[in-house]
Amino acid sequence: MGMRIFNRRGAEAQRKKIHMTLESISRRSQLSAACRLFLPHFPLCASAPLRFIFLLLLLSPRADAYPEFQVFIKESTGRAVNCAMCHAHSDGPEGTAAGQIGRLDAADMDRLAQARAALQPGQKVDSPILNPFGNHLIEVLGKEKFVELRTAPEALAELLPADSDLDHDGIPDAREYKEGTHPVNRMDGNPAALLLHNFKTSATSIGLTLAATVLGMWGLGHLLRGFARAASAKEEVED
Ligand SMILES: [Ca+2]
């Protein structure tokens, strides 16, 4: 028993270590990207206050955001998706608007910490900075695997459940990811697939409407013919 507890604690410590490493890699890569973007302009920040603000921006901690998936979608579909595909806010997790890090209260921060600790698949995830698709990804894949997929974003769709359709528009999440449409917006999807789905789900009401229309037209025609016969009979009597 003692050995089992020891092994479990060891595994947990190993998971935490991996998580911290992944977080560190993520922040370092984001900082590196920021440096590549802004450093060429650093000499232009002549005044001391501007340089201070510049360095503050560079060194401020950033929340996780993985643009590799957006880049893959844009390159493979030509559709420019924003952070709203996975995040609660279309500008991503950083900021002070609803659904961003700066707006989170203590309870939200707890949910965020739990979501970030979901390294393995199968755990319930309810991150306040992710939308249902983002949370679904971490639940299905685990954060460890999801971060790993940054180097192979094309493989993501194959790992999603084929029958999952979060917005119930008839197009599976995996297909929406590959086609660059929004997995939690039932108005966004392949037009032909949406039309077919809408036709299938509305087939009964469409059939009833058609039947009512045909019966109504038949009844109206019958009524008009009756009026015509009555008028004709009246004319014969008067003659
Ligand atoms: Ca869908």
C-alpha cells in the first residue's frame, strides 16, 4: 500500500513538473515572439518612460494562447478564424473584458487553475477563458496532448470524437475544425451541409405545410367550381 501511495505521489509530482515545463515553454515562446516583433523598434523608443513601458509589455506574464491552430486553419482553408474558435473572447485570453484573464474573480481563477491542471484526457474542464469547444478539446485530449499538437495541428481533427457536434448543426466538430467554421455557432458551417441538416430536421413540418397547402388549394378550387355552377344554374332559371 505504502509503495502504491508513493508511486501515485511520484506520478502526480511528475505530472506537475511536466505541466510547469509546458507552461514555461509556452511563455518563453510567446516572449520570444514578442521580442521578434518589437525589438527592431526598440531604438525608436527614445525616451526613458517609453522604454520602461516597452520593457514592461515584454516582460508581463501572458496567458496561454496557441496561434498554431489558427495559422493551420488559415493556410489549409483560407478562412481567417479568430480566437473565438476556442476562447471565450474573440481577442483571446488576455485583457480585462468578459472572458479574459483581467476580469476573472477568485472562483474563476480556481476554475482556470483546475483546467490548466487537466493534463490527461477524461477530466471535466470548465475554464472561464475557453468556450465550450476549447473546454471540449482539453477534456478529450488533455492539456498535455493538446500542447503537443501545436507542432502538428493537422492531426487534431483525427483525435476528436467523430460523433461530437457541440452546436447541433449536423456538422461534426472535427469537420468544422478542418473547414475553419465555428464549432459552437450553428449558423456557421458548410452551406450545403447546413441546408441538408435543416431539411432533415424540418422534414415533418415541411411535409405538413405542403400537405396543408395542397389540400387548401384543392378546397378552394372545389369551392370556386361550386360558385360557378350555382351562378350558371341561376342564369338558366332566369332565362
Ligand atoms: Ca457543428
